[in-house]
Amino acid sequence: MLVRAILNSKSGSGVVTVKPSASVADAAKILSEKRIGTVVVSDDGETPAGILSERDIVRELAKSGSGCLNQTVSTYMTSELVTCTSDSNVQDILAQMTEGRFRHMPVVEEGKLVGIVTLGDAVKAQLAEVAMEKDALAGMIMGH
């Protein structure tokens, strides 16, 4: 299965982005309001510069206290992004996310952000594929 299939199945209005100059408090508010775990950091809403997760915020709160909420997103974002394309294999990105211990992967085509895939999206896609294979095998065994 390809990432394209996941993106086609997702509803919503695209990827939530914040500017690098936004405050961490503003990013946290967006995460809470949208009930999401990550925002992609971008100056123009199309070209990803980094990613900031709720885990990044919690880690920094524990380390330095609430003062970090007044800092800019660029201070704590992960700027070495691991991305994929629509043609990436879901099994491959699932392995990358598991090995890298992250849960969100931006989908980028020709330098532009086109979506985001979560670990949950990838697991759901894998489970659906396994269920289809199981049904096909059961049908063959039963002679259908």
C-alpha cells in the first residue's frame, strides 16, 4: 500500500502549520483546539522548515518550566525532518517511524507539503491490508 491511499482516505482540511516565529504557547493552543499531536513549521504554509509535537513541548516544560511557552516555535522544533512522498510504501514509513521513535511524517512533493501521515494512519492501513489478504485467502480455501 502507498501513502497516497492513506492521504485519499483522510478527511480534513490539510496540514496544520505554524510560523517559526509563533510562540510555543500559540502552538500548544492550536494542538489542543485541533486535537492533534503535531504542527508542521512553515513560513509560507507550503514549504516545511520543521515540526513541533506535543511531546517536544512537554519535554521542554519538564526541563525548563513554563517560561518555554514564551519562546518561539523555532527554538524547539525538529528541523531535520524525515519526510516521505505519496509514492512511499506504508510498510517502509511505518518502519522508519518505529525505528526513529516519532509519530508524524510530513508528505512532501517537489518541496511542497501535501499531507501528513501518522503512526496510527500507517497501522490502520496495514491492518486493513492484512484483513483483505485474510479474506482473499479464506475465499480461495472455501472455493469462492
